[in-house]
Amino acid sequence: MGMFSRMSDIVQANINAMLDKAEDPEKVIRLIIQEMEETLVEIRTQAATYIAEQKHLDRKLERLQKDSKSWQQKAELAMDKDKESLARAALLEKQKCEAARSEVSGHYQQLTEMLEKIQDDTGRLQSKLAEAKAKQKSLVARKNTAAVRLKARNVDHSDKIQNAMSRFEQYEQRIDYLEAQVDSYDVVSTTNADPQSLNAQFAALTSDDDVEKELEAMRKKRVA
């Protein structure tokens, strides 16, 4: 059994309500479209059968009309020749043609009404099919958009983490560089003292001794 048991079920179906209740809306809309397309093929096939039958009846009506006219002419000819019994027989055949034509005409009218109904149903079904396909397109677009947004968020978080790690590594490198500079200053101050500074200190000590000696000599001269 299909999703729609009758043509009216398809035309009156509330697609949005069906999708709201569905666990898998994308699957449901695909089945709805498939059912509609299959029904549309069936309707068009039936319409083609009716049209072929209508054309057959149309030709039959035309032939019966010609036969009726022919029997009328024969009846008139028989009356002109004083053949009343023959004229009566011709009129009986004409009546048969008219009765058959009336029956065929009724059948033809029924086919015409059925074709009009099919044409109307086909139009409504095509409209409903277009609605379903638009809904399917919307569902696919929303699904793709959600996937892209989710991917974008994941990428954004990944970039943020990567940037944070990169900044942390830069900070570590800067700290390592500063610590290396401090260490190098300590080494220079303890192991690479300026030789000229030491010589100046010793020279100052020697100079002080010479001055004291000269002062002592001057004191002795004064006493003498």
C-alpha cells in the first residue's frame, strides 16, 4: 500500500504536518515525492487511454450519423418509388443508428467529464508535487547550512586553540631569551673583570707610599 491510498489523499495532504511528525523528514519527503510522481504517471496513462477511447467513439459517432442520413435518403427514395414497406425498413435502420448514436454519445460525454476531472486532478497534483520538491530543496539546504555552520564552528575553535598555543610558545621564547641575557650579564661581571681597573688600584697604593716618604723627609730636614 502506498503512502496515499487515493488521489484525494495526495491533494489534501498537509506536507508540513507530515514532516513535523516524522523522525526522518528528509526520508519522508522523498517517499512523498516518489508516491506523487508514480500517481502522476498513472493518471496520465489513464488519461491517454480515455483520449484514445474518445477518439474511437468520435469516429463511431461520425459513421453512425452518416449511416442515419443514408437510411433517411433510402427511405425517401423508396417512398418516391411507392415502395412503402421498403421505406419503413429503411426508417427502422435509421432508428437503430440513432439509438446507437445516442448511446455512444452518452459514453463520449462521460469520457469527456472524466478527462476534465483528470485534467483538474493533474493540475492540483503537479502543484502539490512542486510544493513537495520545494520543501525537499529547503530541507536539503537547511541540512547543508547546518553542516557548514558546525564545521565553521569547529574550525573557529581549532584556530583559537592554535593561536593560543602559538602565543604561549612566543611568550616562552621571550622569557627564555630574557633569562639568557641575565645569565650572560652575571658571567661577564664575575669572570671578565677589566684588567685596567685593577692596575689603577695598585698604582694608587704605590703613589700614596711615595707621598708619605717625601713628607717624612721634609719633616727631618726641618728638625735638623
